[in-house]
Amino acid sequence: MPITINGEAHQLSADPRTSLLDMLRHDCGLTGTKKGCDHGQCGACTVIVNGQRINSCLTLAVMHDGDDVTTIEGMGTADDLSPMQRAFVKHDGYQCGYCTPGQICSATAMLDEIAAGLPSDATGDLTAKPELSGEEIRERMSGNLCRCGAYSNIVEAIQEVASNSKGTSA
């Protein structure tokens, strides 16, 4: 099965019952993506597939034949953090760090959703481009739980990246 992970082409043979999360962690050694609840409720396993964020625990690896997957390892490096990673560090949005990879993947893709004009449940005017309000960010990030309670720091980090990117991809 051909799949591109973090910009690198792979040829994988996964058991048809293997989740994308387990394939990434066990077959590819990409342990940055965390297994939290394993029921799609906590968001710790969030990755970006073809530009959209998904819970990797809820999808089978074989469903992503030919897809382009980005994990936290593909966002940046220790020496060259992505803008979202830098903002999380600056605003202390990571706390214990367990949910951070999913939060960063989700926040990055979420800003692209807003730039594309996709509404959320918090968007008041469905015909206008969504504004990046705190309410809009909290609604869009509601699938990612932080047990440390760093939500205000995470919102500040996302707002900083959005204001620095001015509508471009984060």
C-alpha cells in the first residue's frame, strides 16, 4: 500500500484491521501521535490526512492507500519548529505534553479550514468568511481535550499564529 507520511513515500503492508494510529506508531515508529482514549473522544491521535485533520484511532490504515499523512514529526524539528509549535512553547500551551501533538496538528489544519472559509457550529453568518474569535477557536478545537487545562494558552498560541500568517497556511 503506497502512502506518503511526512513527505516521504512508504510502501506498507498493514493488517486490514490495523488503525492508522497503530500503523503510524508500531509499523512506522512515529510515536509522536498519542493513543489516548482510542475512541475518538480526546483528540490525542489527531493527524492531518490530505490537508484535513482526523482522529487516527478511528480509521483503518488500509483506507489511506495513496494518501498524504502529516504527523507531529512532520510539522517541524527540534531545531526548526513550525510556527504553531513555537507559539505553543511561547504561550505554555503544552503543559504535560501528552495532548500537544494532536492539539498542534488540529490547530494547524483548523487555521487552514478558516482560511478556506469553512464554517463551524460557532460561525454566526454562514455566508461570510469565519472570523478567528476565541469562541470560533474553542468550538473548532473542542475535539481535542487537555487534562491540564491549558486551553487559554492554546487559544493564545493559535491566535498568534493566525495573526502572523494573515490568512496564509500556518
